[in-house]
Amino acid sequence: MPDGEEAAVKDEATGTSADLVPSDVPAEGALSAGRGRLAREAWANALPPLVDQHSHGTLHGELGLGSFEAHLAAAAVGSGTAAPPGTTFFDSWTGLAVRRWCPPLLGLEAHCAPVRYLARRRELGAYRASRLLLRGAGIGTFLLESGPPGELTSAAEFATAADGRVHEVVRLEPLAREAADASGSVDSFIRDTAEALYAAAGHATAFAVGVPFCDETPPDPREVRRAADRWLGGCVRERARLAEPALLQHLLWCAVATGLPVQLHCGDPQALAGFLRATAGGGTDLVLLPARPHHRRAAQLAAAFSHVYADAGPRPGETLAEAPFGKLLFSTGARALPELYVTGARLFARAMARLAAEWVADGVCTRPEARRIAALVAAGTARRIYRLDPAGSATG
């Protein structure tokens, strides 16, 4: 596909973001079809390029139907298990979204058969298909969570493919894993981990850690040493996952001390309420990334603490009802498949457009106010708390 044709396919597929607002958006009564089109275009022009505050990168190489479905299953239901015989994960909300939004970016009609879509993917090649999808997603800036080198693209590779700005979020567990591999004792591990963390603070945009619970005070150093000793023993025998509560909490408190924003991957964020209270006034912003269905509770905690923010989640109408609008941020959470960046962005934009249309129709706010609120969640708040200077340094 020549570059000019590629650009035309992208414009046609994105519709200059015309689908951000449904055709029945009301304004002072029912809109005519022509006015509806103008309303959609106004939204498209007003909504800034999205800032995806949480994602992981995409896979290298070609994917067959089975491997594609496995990654689709991980996104749809949180598990990479195979679909039961006679069924497919394309028959899921995520699968329908992929079939609706992604084929046009590759030059196919929407809702084409999955086999045809994957054939087109292979015809273009993995890199070109990924580039078309990422560049057509409507995301201008990505916060990419780092991990050990592997099958996912690096920040530099991702930035080239997406033609966007990429900022690194350093995950603490892999950082500790690397220190463990190089350490010969508990003392050297604790020292090496601290040095690696503070070195990372010099180039990272934020830190991230998965922690189901954290006390209101840092763990006792003696307990940290015991936890490190247990985990290092397991690391020698097998590449054990870091699940020692005292060690995870130690890493979290060290990350908070750097002053960089910290993303907290958590199940039910209520378990972190004491920690959130204890870190108030310390100058470090915390961003809750809860598991479904806990996004509303995360929004409530963001409303309760000035330094706490939350992911807007898949239903921004629910979370916006629980927190000030400047406390919520968009993310795709995408991993492996570039299609997930497209669907995450499209579904978010449409949800925000429907919500804004409802608010305007009910007289809750004016149309300019609705656009301003959508822009905050889409990009503005992320730019503020992650200190993303559009003219500053970033990969890409």
C-alpha cells in the first residue's frame, strides 16, 4: 500500500474522528442529520490527541488465528485460555470492537470476517499492520510500562511504529528481579535495588507496582530483609514472582520518596486507603489502576485525597459521577495487540461523546464545557500530573 493510499485509508477509517459523537447528538432539541454531522466534526476538532496513561507495547512477528485469539481473550476476560469448542473470543465485546474499528484501518470493510481480517494483517506484514493501527488510533502520547526485554516492543520501537511520543513508566517488580539476578546476598540486593530505583527516577516519567495492600508506615527493615531472603531463595531455584508483601511495600515507599508519580495496580483500591491517607501532603501523586469492577471506588478515593487520581475505566460516566473531572485519566491498558489501542481509544471517545450529549441535552452544562471536561480526561490531567511537556524530551 503506497504511503498516500495508506494516509487515505487512515483518514477514511477514522473519519477525522467523526464517529466520536453519535449521529443523534441533541442540542436544544433534536438535530437534523446535517447539524449532527457538524456536531461530530466540532467534537473531533475539540478533543485533543489522547494521552494513554497505561499500556504495555505490542508483539513482534506474525500472529495466527489461535495466538491472536489468545491475546484477545486476555483482553476480553483477563485470561489467555482457549475459547470453548464451537465458540470464539471474536464474539465478545472486545472482539466486536476489533471487528468494527480495525478493518477500515487496514483497507477492509468494518465487521469483515475474522479470517479475512487476519489474512489482510499477514498480507501487510506485522510491522506495517501495527503501524497503521497505532497511527489510526487517535492517541498522540503513550505512557508505556517497561518490563524485562522480551516479546513486546521497546519504547523506542513503539514510538517509531506509532509516530507518537512515548514516555517510560518503570515497573518495580522487574527492576527488583534484575537486581536479584545480579546480587549475591540480601544486603547487596537491597543496596542494588535502591540504586537501580533512584537511577530509574532520572529518566522515568512514573513508577508502577502491583500491590493489593500497603500499611500506613513503611515496613520494618528487619521484615524487609527476611522477605528478601525468602524471595531470593526462590529466585535461585525458579524465577519466582515477587509476591512478598513486605518487599513490595518497601519498593512502593522507596518509589514514593523519589517524588515521581506512582501508578498502583490494585484489585479493590479500598485496601490502600490507609496508605493513601498516610502519603497525603508528601508531594507525590498516586494513580489508582483498579481491577474491574472497582473503578467507581477508585474514583471515590481520588475524590477524597488531593494527591490521588484514578483511571476513568471502561464506563467514564460512572467514574465521572464520583470524582472531580480533573482527577480521572484515560488509558487503554493495551498489551500485545495494536488493535487494543484502537478499540480502547474509540470506545472511550464514544462513551465521552454520549455522556456529553446527555449532559448538554439535560442542561447540565454547555457544549464548550462538555468539550473542556472531555479534554481533561482525554489528555489534560495526564499532561499535568505526569509533567508531560509537549516540547520536552521523550522517545519518538
